[in-house]
Amino acid sequence: MPNPPVPPQSVSPPAPAPAPAPAQPVYWDYLSLPGLLSQQGGLDGNPSPDELHFIIVHQAFELWFKLVLSQLRLARDHLAAAHLPEEQVPFVVHHLGRVNVILRHCVDQFAVMETLPPQDFLAFRDKLTPASGFQSFQLREMEILLGLKNEDRVAMGGIKPEAHIKNVGKSSPFDAFARLQAAQQEVSLRDALHAWLTRTPIQGSSVSDPGDEQAVDGFLAEYIERVQAHGEATLRGLVQALGEGERAKMEPRIKMTLDEARKFLLVEDWGLRRARAGLLFIESYRELPLLAWPRLLIDTVVELEEQMLLFRNRHARMVERVIGRRIGTGGSSGVEYLDKTTAYRTFPELWTVRSTLLPRTMLPALRRREKYGVE
């Protein structure tokens, strides 16, 4: 008799393969070093040792510029908020302070560039034409983000940097001009700082308080009276020390200081007037607890602009040392153009206010001290 059919055996699916262990981080992969270190080939893929030096130094500048842009936007975003809590002011100071350290490092980095002797640079300089540092869109973006206006820029052969970048960029797959246009739509650090200064409590009066305009204008009027009194006292002291014959020479200078103070503080635009009054108040009463961090913030922005000026001047001196007064590879006047850029001022009020400051003993009496953390 045939055997009965054997029922089919159920077959268990194979056990899944164990998941691969997560890859351990490797330093060179984390930093994408293989790709980064392959980007120094220049135009022909075979740079000389001196050209390699030139490429690496300038790439390093651009990496630092990228970090500066990141830090500026972080600080700007907080400063541009409708309300900046006191505990966030140190955050703004920290990131602007980092920018200052980076810019100091960039100034020092020009010394590395200066190890390239003129004759060695001339050996490959013609390969760059018409490429030029004038086309550094990140440097232009930094200037825009800080608040430098296009009309205040120095032209190169009648062409402003942004227009030049637009023209030369047509041959590049990267649209640098579009990036600059996008930056133009952002709030600048200068505008954010002005808006923040406008909200400074002045003699205990905040911008939203009834009668704030009268309180601010009253402070400014009293302050200008003190400037006049200080000028008269200064003139008396000079005449006493130098003789009556010096009066005619010194008197116009003292009067000019008073006139400049009036012109600076009594500007017609109310928003600008209140911002300058806020700046003056912070600088004048900087020892008050509530104003300690705001004063440090202002000092940090002043240092930022100073570092930008030092960077431009150091750049010009490096170029003059390496190529003299030659025309730039991009067609600029070279050192002559760079020297003109050292006149840029993005935060002129922060410098001008220093000409109007008074000794503490001559300041208007502080009102509503409790508003500034003074018991």
C-alpha cells in the first residue's frame, strides 16, 4: 500500500543580516579633506610652488570670510529683533567679538602673502588676468551686510564693484551677482544697530512712553549747553596757559566743536536723532549697570570697523610691497584704488559721538536712576 503523502514542511525565512555597525567618524572625512585638498590646482592643474602658495593663502581668506558672514548674520538677527532681551546682548557681543578676532588674524595673514617676492609672483601673475581680488564676492557681501551703501563705494575705472562682478561673472557658472543682490535685501548690521539704539531709555524715558520726544529733546538741549560751557572753560584754560594772543586762533576751533555737536545731535529726522541720543546716553553714562553690556556692544562694533580699516590698509601695503604701483590684474589702479577704500566708514556715528563727549563731572544729572539698575 503506498505511503500517504507527506505534508509540506513550513520553511522559516532566513534571519535578517545584522545591521552594519555605524561608521566611526574619521577626521579627514568629517572635514572633507580629500575634496578640500584637491582644490588647489589653479587653472591648469599644475601650479608652481609659488602659485600654490598664492592659491592657498587666498582660499584661506575666503574660508575666513565665510565664517565672518555666518557670525555677522547671527549677531544681526538678534540685534534686529523688535525686542532684544538684556540677557541676549552678551550673545551679540560674543559673535561680533569673534568676527574681530578673525579679522585680526586675516590682517596677520598678509605677512604670509608677503613671503612671495615680486619676481616670483610675476612668473605666474599674467595667468590670473582678468581675475582679481576686486572680484571677491564674499568681501563685497560682508560690506553689504555691515551696511556699506553702493553709492559710497569707490569705483574702479568708473565701475562699482557690484557692477564689475555682474559683468565678469557672465563667463562663470556661479552667479555671484545674484548672491550680492540677495544680500542687499537683508537688514544690515548698521540698520539693526540704529533701530536698537533708538529704543535706548534716555533719562528714564522709553520710546513708547508719553512725552518721550520732549524728554529726549530736553536731554539734548541740556547736553549742548554743557558742551558750550565746557568749550568756554577749555578756551579760558588755553588762553591762560598760552597767552591772550592765542584766543583768536583757539576760539574758532572751540566754536566748531559746538557747531558740530549741534549738527550731529539735532538732526531733523526723529528716528536718527533718537538713535544718536541713545548712543550719546550709553557712552556718557556707561558705568550704569543697565548700560554696561550695551556700551560693550558699541565698543565691539567700533573695533569691528577699525579691524576692517586695518585690513584694507594692510592689504594695500601688501600689494604695494609685492607689485608696487602696477595696474591690477582686473584692470583697477591697484594700490591707488585700495588706498581709497580705507576711507570707508559704515558706522560714522560711533566715531563722531566721541568728539561730543563730556567729562563725567559736566554731564546732565541722571534722572530716574532706578531705571538703570541703580538703587
